[in-house]
Amino acid sequence: MSVATTGKKKEKIYIISALVLLFLYFLPMYVLGEDAHIRVHDNLDSNIAWYKVLAESGQIFGSLHSTIPQIINGLPRDAFGTAFSGIVWLHAIFPSMTAYALSQTITRLVAFGGMYLLLKKHFIKHEDAHFVRVGVSLAFALTPFWPSGMLSTLGYPLALWALLNIRSGDFSWKEWVSLFLLPFYSSFVLGFFFFLVAIYFLWIYDLIRKKRWNWPFLFSLIFMTVLYLLIEYRLVYSMVLSEQPNHRMEFISSRHDFWHSMRLSFKNFLIGHTHVMTVHTH
């Protein structure tokens, strides 16, 4: 048996082992159902209930001026976000706990696969680094991200894999399909706005350094940005065209001056945040 064949077999064993561990992570949610232990803050106490209310309101595709009658005598439909979000449809089709378990399964499997592809193609290319690639991918997939964030953070590796492939000119239909599907299961404002801004700066860096426009790379960024804006049309309308006040303007604890916001940004980056904990500190 050749060294290459042995290496592939070893990596396959590591990947199967990682998937088994992920399966064990998901198992309590499917076996215990509503008795499973899940996050309460900004999850069980709110988001899961909102998806249920929206599903039963008959207003998933409601107009820009429609309301949800079950909350505060008529909450604007726009407060619930887009109808083109995958997590909304999971909760519309399945019971709440089943939808929650399926969402966790989708996001963490994509996180694992995306990180593995990214590391293998662009960062850890050494043939003998099977354990490192799979181990890092598993660790990333198991970190405690906010459930309703979907792939807003967990989808970064897959998006970066696709974009770096397009940037290098080594791409196929798989990269474009990945960039097309990600916006339907992630949030523009909760993660991908910042990600895409950073990648736009990478494109500008390439333009200055190489004096080359790299049209496929630029088009991939524009494609993803426009798709997000179309999917989040309710958000675009409520922030740009609507005269209704934003609820965060009335939320006292969200009123931060510039320097407070900067300090908070560095704190969250270094220590982590309750919604996207990296668990790398005490």
C-alpha cells in the first residue's frame, strides 16, 4: 500500500470519527426532544417563540405594511425578518424542537465541512496533517455559537474557501453554489456584512499590488452582496425607506458613543461574546 493511499485512509478514519462525535453532540436533541438542555437567553425565551408565532400568523410572506396580531396588539411584520431565511421555514414545517435540532445539525456540519475544505486547500496543505485539519474543523464546529445566528459565523470558512478559490482562478460550479446558498441560511447584519467588507479590502489590495481587476473575484463579492440585500429586503426598507423608528434607538443600553463602541469591539474580539463564544479564555 502506497504512502498516499495510507494517508487517505487515515484521513477518512479521522473524518468519520469527527462525524461520530458530532452525531453524539446532536443526539440528545433528537432523543430527548423538548426535555433536552438548550440555551435559554436569546433563544428559548425569544427566538424560538418568535418563529412559532410567525409560522402560525399566516404572515410569513406578509406585505411590508402587514402586522403580526399576536404580539402587542399588532407588531410590524418587518420585525421578524425575511421570509427567505431557512430557519424560518424549518420552524414553519417542523415542531419547534425538531426544527431547532435540524438547524443545529445543518449549521455545525457545514461549519465542519467548510473549515476542513478551507484548511486543506489554503492553509494546512501538508499531506501528513490529517489530524490537525480534522481536529481544528471539529473544534470549530463544536464551539457554542448563537443558534439563531445560523451560518452567520459558522459559514465563514465555506465562504472564504469559495472566494479564495475564485480569487486564484481555481474554481468550479461548487464555489458559486456555496455563495448562492449561504445567504439563505445566514444573516447579513449579524456577520456577513463585516466578512464581505474585509474581503472587499482584500480585492482592493490585490488591485493595488497586482494591477489586475480580477473580475470573477469582484463579481463573486457583488453577487453575494446583492443577493443578501434582495433576501433582506424588509431590513433595507425599514432602515432606508420606512419612517418607523428603529427599536434599538429606544433601547437605552444600546446607546453607545464611538469610544465605548470601540472598547466593546476590542473586548469582544479578545475575550469573546455570549452569542459567539470562542472559549479560549478562563
